[in-house]
Amino acid sequence: MSREICPECNQKDTSWNWCKTCNSKHFQNDFNNWTSGNDKIDKLIQDAQLNADRYCLIEWIPYDRFKDVKQIGRGGFGTIHYARWIDGYIEKWNIKNKKWERCDENREVALKKFDNFVNFNNVLNEMEIHLKANNKYDTSIEFYGITQDPETHSYMMVLDYAADGNLREYLKINFNNINWKQKLDNLWLLSHRLMIIHELDIVHQDFHPGNILSSNFKDYDISISDFGLSKLIGANPNNPEKKNIVGVLPYIAPEVLSDPETHSYMMVLDYAADGNLREYLKINFNNINWKQKLDNLWLLSHRLMIIHELDIVHQDFHPGNILSSNFKDYDISISDFGLSKLIGANPNNPEKKNIVGVLPYIAPEVLSGDEEYTKAADVYSFGIIAYEIVTGFPPYPDIPHDKDLAMKICNGLRPKIPFHTPKLITRIIMRCWDARVTHRPTFKELTNELNEYRIDYNNKDSKIVIQIKKAEEFSANQESTNTTTTTTTTSLNYQTHPQAIYTSRLLNFSNLPKPKNEENFERELEELTKSMSNLCPSNSDLFI
């Protein structure tokens, strides 16, 4: 029976049927009644118990509380044994009887026994890292406690028993009965487990199918095991043992195996199969519908909202730094933080005074030197990128990207938004690239507004759908008009001036004018904002 208030201290439970304050006292009162025989292991268990919640605790388990023990496997550093745990794991404190109530008597468990030659510090490191991973959403195989073989005196980890075994053996026996749904589910769950492990700053270092376990691979049950070679990022960097390469050869990354001659450090990043946004739009734009455009705009704004919440300003935000494995499937990542800065960090760095980037995406106040790069400058870049997502064309492809263009941008030049673009989207773009910095929206505002439009896409009577329908009708009419002279292709055709440069470079232009909007910009934006509040399905003036 569930509860919300602890009956002992009358305070709110810290987790389901569990009061951390009271239960830590019960554990502490029992510290003198057991010992592993090793102070470091005792401390590991005690610290875990003092900080435990209902699902994440370990205990010292005397070996005689196991039965039917038999060896079922061997690894590089020890053996695995099957056993039944007579008592089962701790569930809750029984106030009346003043003892722990246990669950699942005679539970099947696996005992991981370490060979005597294994360095004890490595054993302790594995236990600590496994516990850290186990405390986060059952990412690792369940860790119940520690015991000791009375004959060899080897310590043993008490783990959950995985009835389906490891992934390698499971695939060998069952592969022909595995459908694509199960494959996708397992791939997703496995990637999610590793994502959480990496969020804990743990690098596994021995990741292969033999260390992927499950009680039922068909039922969203995958756990990662064997953290014997794992490390916490930044911990003990000078350990000479970490220089040795240990693992299963086909699963070890080449940069780990190699001895680079250049001694240059390299970042190992996820591979984006769809490449960057610029190349993707050039090849696929004519096959991108408005739903994907809205999804991509929303997801991109959401990514930048999170980056800004971390007080990071990107400073080099353009389509070449927007990557994806599948732009159609809610998968967009922002890359290349080489020019980025933390707000308030190292403000007097002289290198930060240089302007580096891709000219069409740099805010005019940055180009002119009026202001340093701010969050609002990233918003300006987003406006140019949004224009590109909507039209498919890069900004200013037919002219040199030189000081003359920089002066024109400072004087209010912006890419020409096609008149049939939905007003709601046009307004977003114009607000983002407004020369008046304080008039630009934040990414939180953009995320909320774009999320509204992508949700309204499923409502045929919504303003955004009505406007998109008109835009599609216009495009269809244009295509039918041009069918006698052109053929439909999936890629965009446009000529790029040889001095139109879309890669980052130093852009220290001097004597640029103070940024301003073009003469009619502010009036058009104001009229556009007013007209939006009066939109209805019968309006003929749905575009600017």
C-alpha cells in the first residue's frame, strides 16, 4: 500500500514508500552489526546506504544467504556464478517489528567474482562506477550488494540475473525471429542507456555485445554491465594503467588503437549522415514540405534556447554548423563551438575583439563594432537561417561577400522574402533580423511561437494552415506555368558568385555605418503585426 507521508517523522517521503531521513538512521544503527572485512568496501556500502532511495541501495550480504551457487561464465578478470538469494532485497522499514521487510525471496542473482590477481583499487573503481550508473534509471544491471567467497576470500558483486543472457549469444540463437520493431526498440534503448552513462561523465571503455544483458530483449529490458575498465572523465588522468589498451578488438575505436604521429588532439563526435543544413537544402529542398519546415524551425530554436539558458553564445551560427542524421525525423544538432563564449567569461580577451564568421549571418551591430556578440546576435543568425529553410536559397549568393555587402547590411539590406511566404513566418524572420537589437525575440519566445504553429498544422482551420495552403497553391500555379520550359528536379539551381563565401573567416571591416533598418522596414513589420490580429479564413490579403 502506497503512502506519501512517513509515519515515523511525519515528513513527505523522498520516494515511493521511502523516507531517506529515517531509513538512513536505521542503516546507520546497524553499521556495527556487520563488516566486509575491508574498510574501503565498508565505507562504499555505508555511504550508499546513507544516500539511498528505495531503488538504489547496496548492502553487505553474507555468503551463506545464497544457495544453488554454480559457475555459468568466465570473463577476462573473473567468473560469473548463478545463485538464489534466500532473503531477497530490502523493500521498506517495518516500524512495528523494527526491521527491514524484504521482497522476492529466493531471487535469482548473478555473482561476479574477481580473480585474486586483479588490483583491488580496480575492483573498488568498478563497484563505485557501477553504483553511480545504477542510481540513474536502471542504466546498468541492478547492483544489490557485495559478498565474499569464504574459500578464496575473493569479493563478489551481487547483480541481477539476466535470463536472456548477453546480446551476442541472444543474436546467435534468436536473430531470425527478431523483427524490425524489436531492432529499433533495442537500438533506441541501448543508445538511451549510453546517453545517461555519458551524462554522468562515465566512459565505458569496454562496450561490446558480451556486456549488454537482458532478462527479456523483447520487452524494453536492456542493461549495460562490466564497468571494470570504465573511468570517470577527469579522474586520475595520470594512472599508467589507463595507458594500456584492453578490450575486444573489433569494438575498439581506431583512434584508441593508433599512435598518431602528429600528436594533435581530436574530438570524437557523432556522425551526421544527412550532413549539414546547407548541403541538405541544396539537394532536397523541393521535397521538403511545410510540416518539416515548421518542425525543423521549432527544433532549431529549441536547441538554441537551451544553449542560451546555459549562458553560451554560439557566435558562428550558420547552416554549415547545423547537422543531422535525419532532418526528417526530429534530429538536428548544433556543432562547432570553436568561436563560442560563456557570458561573462574572460571579457578582456583581445582575440574576442576580432570578428570571425560567415558574413551574411553576422548581426550588423557585431559587424559595425557597435556591440560585442550577444544572444540577440544568435537570434539575427537564426532569422537568416529561417529564411534559408523557407526559401531554400542561401543569402546573397550572387554578389561578393565583401566590405560593400557589410556596409549594405548595416544600412538595412536583408534577403528578399518571397511575397507568398505565410505572414506568420515572415513576421518571425523580420523580427529576428531587426536592426534594433532590443526588438528581437528571445529563443524562448521563438520556441513557443513555432511550437504553436507546428501543433496547429494539424488543424485545417488554423491561421498557419490557411496561409500555407495559399503558399502551396501559388507554388503549384508557378510550376504549371513553367512546365513547358523546365523540368522538376529535387535540387535547387542557383549561381554562386566566386566571392560569395559561406565558410568562417576573419572579417575586421573598419568604418562601417551605425546599423539601421531600411526605410520602410519598421512600418511594414508594424502593419504585418496588426494584420495578423485581424486574420480570418475569408481574408484575401494573406501574404505580403
